[in-house]
Amino acid sequence: MQSFGDAVNRMSYDMGGKLSHYYQSLQSRYGDPRVYAMQEEEMRARSAVAAHARASSAAEALQSAYYSQQETISKAHQLRMERLQGRNLVSSAAPAQTPAHSEQSQLPPPQDA
């Protein structure tokens, strides 16, 4: 029986060595899973920072375009209003010319049948 116990111990020790060697070869080939997880988290963080920077720069560009367009529209409106006020001042100084209603022919009222 003791030889059986010794065989189990040798087999267990041998399998432990093989598993240890296999684990070390995996780490050398693919790296430590914990290190890999930390590197992946760092890559995600960098990606998030880059995405935020792109979004904020796009938002700033849109806001800048909006304000410049708003300013252009406001200046154009102000010019139109100044021109319109200038016309109103000139036309209010001239006598008002409205069509005379008395010159238009008036139709007789309809007759009941």
C-alpha cells in the first residue's frame, strides 16, 4: 500500500511541476492576467479620454460656428432695420399718397328680385 501512496505523491508532484511549467509558459507567452487586465483598463481610460477630447473639440467648433453665424445674422438684421428706418424717415417726410376712394366707381346696391 505504501508503494501506492508513494506513486500518488510522485504523480501529484509531477503534475504540480507540469502545471507550474505550463502556467509559466502561458505567462511568458500571453503575460500575467492581472497585468493584462490593468493594461486593458489603462487602454480603456486612454480611449475614453481621447473620445472626450474629440467630443469636446467638436462641441467647441459647433458652438463657435453657431456664435459666428448668430453674429452675422444679427449684423445683417441690424443693417436691414437701419435701411428700413431710413426709408420710413424719408417716406414720412413726403406727403402720403394713398389711392383716392372717391375716384373709384361704386357699384349700385344689389336689387332684390
